[in-house]
Amino acid sequence: MIKQTAALLAATSLALPSAAAADTHRQQAGAPAVSAPLIPRDDLFGNPTRTAGQISPDGKWLSWRAPKDGVMNVWIAPVGDPDAARAITSSTDRPIPQYFWAPDSRSVLYVQDKGGDENYLLYGVDIATGAERTLTPFENTRVELIGTSNRIKDKVLVGVNNRDPRFHDVHLLNLNSGELTLVQQNDAYAGFLADDNLALRMALRPNAAGGMDFFPIVDGEIAPEPSDSTGLEDSLTTQPAGFTTDGTTMYWIDSRGRNTAALIAQDVATGEKTVIAQNDKADIGGAMTDPRTGEVEAYSFTYLTTQWTATDPETKASLDWLDERLEGNYGVQSRTEDDSKWIVWNDPLTAPTKAYIYDRTANTLSEFYTARPELEGAPLQRMHPLELTSRDGLILPSYLTLPPGSDTDGDGTPEAAVPMVLMVHGGPWARDGYGYNSYHQWLANRGYAVLSVNFRGSTGFGKEFISAGDLEWGRKMHDDLVDAVDWAVAEGITAPDKVAIMGGSYGGYATLAGLTFTPEKFACGIDIVGPSNLETLLETIPPYWEPLIAQFHERMGNPNTPEGLAMLKERSPLHSADKIVKPLLIGQGANDPRVKQAESDQIVAAMQQKDIPVTYVLFPDEGHGFAKPTNNIAFNAVTENFLATCLGGRAEPIGDTVAESTAKIVEGEEFVQGLAEALGG
């Protein structure tokens, strides 16, 4: 599926200026720009009007997610009568996070968990009758979609871990009767690959080296020896990517024998592999395949921005046609089975995202919806793509957004230095990208420069970039963030005492690392569901991640060896909590299965023991992040007032946001402006 666009802005390469040049233009970061109106938090983080638009495979129905009684549900309407919309799901608590059409277009399927526990079950709603059923009716179970078919439209392959929480057994699911038939009991494998006949063709099993072994499956029998293998260095950049409909070609995303992952086609009969596409700077990022044949029609690479290349002439003509009519980023998010109609998303970069219905036969582009119409005319700011350089010469693809009114000539440097928030992505095996980002827009609107850095260990830039982060949690990975801050200070973007660090998951860990390992570098920090103790983090990972534990040990540190355990303790911010001297805000979901509540509890307790101030916000009905808009808005209300207390930026008052959420202020309400008053204190 296409995820981003070919129409992109050119990247900007900035080098570190000399010390003399930096001294010439460096200015103290003062009050932020206030010329632009304050964008309400609700407009940025409340429910969108519509999102996730799709078209049914038979082309008869449109669908999307939208609020029903304030909760995101799935809606449908006939293609010929979009005004005849009706909600077909009825979630009253948590938003439905993901849905998709059954191949036969008779039902809509969605997944949902409970309270953020990530035990996602699969549900189906019959379009004709409106009847809903739980298709995986198990407790404490997480479903995985393993295979769909263009030919067998009423069935899919799913994996469920109800028998053993570590492994997903493969079942054939009849979408209309709900019947589940066991296909493969799983006692060792991390995943499976199926063809268009819904026959299992490959099993994936982690190996002792931290990589993966790939076992062919013939007539339901898993081969005793693997046909392909990876070691640790290729483990995150090499995987099978599916079969053509006739089963004669298998695609790979493959970095073996090269640095960046290429798109490769393998002849199943002969084993011969042909490189379709590769790029020196970036891994293959996405692909479009023909809905009928499964053959690749276009592929993308994302370095600073995304570039698409079409291999099929008709697909190229369609992408070129769209490119002439849409500004900024665009992509295809849904297609009919006959490929005559596409749902196209468009991110204009400084305006709200839209979705369109593209009729390829008639050559028409009709607006489907605007995701957040309340942002029309809002002072959204341009994101600047950058190449920064680490102290050891590694190029760090990064993104900078500046406050409105601070950069009148648009060169990416404010006229006067402004406070800055370093926004660190999670993962860490993930990446930041280019385009509309609600957090960048929110914080820039409040008067801060916002810098996101793809530090070593981030994905998308080749296996050498990932491997450069191995065993470097809290060390070289953190050095990259520090180097980016030093660049921003030297460039006159911010001042050395006006930088906050903020992030979720690994970004939360980076925040804690910043305030413990480099306690004077940051003025304050915001940790969202971040681990404080790497030893306990590894002890409490979800059971379905157990097959991948060898890779965690190789990339983070092995607690089963004296050296590895000592390193994990050394890199754990918990054991250096007494070094914290700057304000810290922590947000945590009580049901988080990845980073347990104890990770936040531990460091808060350690800080309390040393009488170090900390503000701790706990959500009893959330998991790894805050899915409910009322909770997310409440935490962001606390966050922007915390930043205003620390850095002096603008803030919308907290108001009733915390009271209307499930937030519990466990500790430190007095350290955030307006929080005690909002709580009635």
C-alpha cells in the first residue's frame, strides 16, 4: 500500500557553523512569538471529523472512522449516496483503532482491546443486517491477521495466542459463519506467510544469533531446515513481503549483501532472485501491488522525504495525474478490487489533511472529507527537513518546526533564538518522518522550536545505521540527541538553558536519560510511558514478544550475563535518579503491557526518597499511550502548562480538562502552573 507521496520538498543540508560564526548571531532565547492565534488543544487532539477512509473491494461502499456520541466508530455509506451515512459499530468507551473490509465486501472487520491492554480481539459487522459478532471470542488473547485472498473472499487466516500466550496458532476463519478451523499449531514460530490460496508457505523462527530463520512449508509440512536466514544485523531490514496471486513469485525486503533494504522478487520454482529497486540512503519504504495479480506496480524510499517510482505504466500515469493536482504529500489508502477507484489522502503540510475519491476511468477527483476542518486557516507551520552530523560523523536525518512569526524569511533559522523542545521518537526501532505532525504544530504554536532527530538505531536508513545503536542505549544514542541540541544552540535556534526534552516509550527513556546522565543539558523533561529500569523492562515484556528476546538482548544488553546485567543497570535512569536537578513530568497508563506502571512508579519513588520534585500523572484506563481524546488532551494540557512554567512559552489554561478525564495526579500538582487550581486546590 502506498503511504506517502512523490511530490515532496527538497531536503535542506545544514552543517555546524564555526564557533566564531555561532557567537556572532547567537541570541538568548526570550519570550516566544505571540503574533499568531492560539490553536485550541481540542482542534489538534480531539476527535477528527472523519479519518481512515476506505472503499469496499466491490466499489459499492465508502467507510471511515468518525465520532458517535463522542467515541470513534466505523461509519459506512453507499458510494452513490455519501449523505446516507450510518454508524455500524457502537463502541461507547475506547475509540476503535483500526478496521478493514472483508474481501467479499459483506462485512467490516475491526480490532479492539480493553483499557489499553493490547489484547486485541477481532470483530465483524454484517453490512446487510448490522449484526455484530466477536470472531475471536477468547480472554487475554491477541489476534494477528496472517493472510487474505483475492480468490477465497469469505475467509482469512488469523493467529490467536489463546492456547499459549507466547505463540499464535494459525486458524482459518470463515468471516460469515464465524467458524474457526485450526490450520497450524505453533510451538516455536514468530510468524507465518501465506499465499492467495490461504495456504501457509513459510514459517519464521528467531535464531540464537538474534536474526530469523525462514522455513518453507510444503503441503502443510514445515521443512526441518531453513531455506534462508538472517543474523542480527539484517534482522530488522530483511523479511518476506508476500506472493503474487499465482504463487510463482515471492517478494522480499532484503538487506543481505547490502546496507539498505532492497525490493527483491524471487522465482519460487528456481529460487532465482532479481533486484527490483534499491537506494543508497534509505530502505524500501512501501509498495503498491496490483489488487488482482499481486505484482508490484510502484515502490517508495523515504530518506528525508518520500519518493515514489512506478514500474507499471498505468500506475505511473495515475500517480503523475494526482501529482499535478495535489500539493504536499499524498498517497493511496484504499482501492477497489478492479482498481478503478482509489481513496487518496493528501497532506498539504500547512493545512488539514483531506481525502479524495479518485475515479481512474473518468479521471475525476472528488473530495471525500477534511479530517480536521477546524484547522482551516490555522497558523500551521512548515516542517524543515535537515541533515545533522553527530560527533563521530554519522548523518542524522532530522526535522525542525519553528514558531509562527519567528522566521520571516523562511530560511529555517529564527531571527532571535526561541525556547526549544527536543521531541524524541519511540521504538527505538522506528523513525520520525516528514509532514503534518500534531505535536510539532502544537508546540510551535505555543512558541517553541521543535526538533525531531533520527538518532542511531532508528529504522529506514539501512542496517548500519540501526546497528550503530546496538548496546548504545543511554550512550551514543543519547549523544546523538545532545549533538542535535548543540547544533541548534550553535545555529542560533535556541539558547543552551532553554531546551526541554520530551518523548514517549523509548522517547520517555531518552527523557529520563537526559535528566539523569546529562542533568544540566535540559531545562526540564516530559516522560510518557518511558522505562526507567532496563532490567525490569526486559523481565516484563509481553509474552508474545518472547520469540524475539534474543534480539532485545543483543541490541540492549543481556541480563543473563554478568557484563550485560551490569550494563543494563548502568544505563537505567532509575539508578541515577539522585542526579536529577531539573523539573520532570511523567505520564503513565496503568494497563501498559510494554512499559509497566512500575517503571514510572520506581523512579517517582526514588525521587520522592531524595526529595526531588516530580509531577506524576497516571491514567487507570490507558495503556502504552493515551487513546481516549479526553485523556490525551488532559495530559497535553498539563504538559503545555508544565513547559510554560519551565520555558516561559504560551499555554491554554488547563481548565476542566483534567477533571473531565480519568487522570490521577499522583504527585507534584504544585509544580505546574494552574494545575492545583484546576483540581480545586
